[in-house]
Amino acid sequence: MSPRTTATKKPRGFSDEEKAAMREAVRERSRGAGEGEGAVLAKIAGMKEPDRSMARRVHEMVKATAPELTPRTWYGMPAYSKEDKVICWFTPAEKFKARYTTLSFSDETNLDEGRMWPVSYAITELTPAEEAKITALVKKAVS
């Protein structure tokens, strides 16, 4: 037998955090839970700092910039949709034990720029400069 056939590496599989996110998505879909601003605000309230403050501010900016987007949760994260399609979502650093929080955009947006463009942005702090960038991105995403 060759070493290739006797290797006993186990497939990594999903992390505990990824499994938890999938369970949240199933709950959101099965009960219609996760819909509306109340669900998003409850999810934000349950976050640890500094994620909570950043999520609250991002929520305010998205609502002010694109009131046509519907707040909802998506895989247990604050998200915003249009015609039942997720446009953007906020991933707290604690969700997947990441080094930073992210704001991401789906392929349903109008962020295309040339042949390659970013769709996920790391956020370590929200200053007026970052807030202006987020506002511009959300505006462009729904244009």
C-alpha cells in the first residue's frame, strides 16, 4: 500500500461556530424568526462590545441611507434585504472568533467595478471617515 492510501487524516468539517450559524439559519427560516427591526436590534443587543456599538451604528447608517432595505437576521447576523434577497450583513468578530468585525455585500448589489472589487470590509473602529465610506457603499449597493 502506498502512503497515500494509508493516510488517516480526518476531514476538518465545520467549526462549532459555523454549525451554530447554520442552526440559526434553520430557525430563522422555519419559524419566520429573524424578520424585522426587532429581531436585528435583539441580535445587536446580545453582542459584546465593541461589536455591539459598531453594529448599532451600522444599523442606523443602513436605515438612514437605504430605508428601502428590510432589516432581518441572516445566519444569526444583522442583515438587510431587498425583495427577500440579502444585500448586506454585519458579522461581529465574536461570531467566528475573528480578529475583526466585517460588513459584507452580496452579489445582489451594484458594487461592480471593473473585473475585481471588494465585497467584504474589515472594521476595527468606526470614525467619521469609515462612516462616510459605509454610507457611500450602501448607497452604491442599492443604486
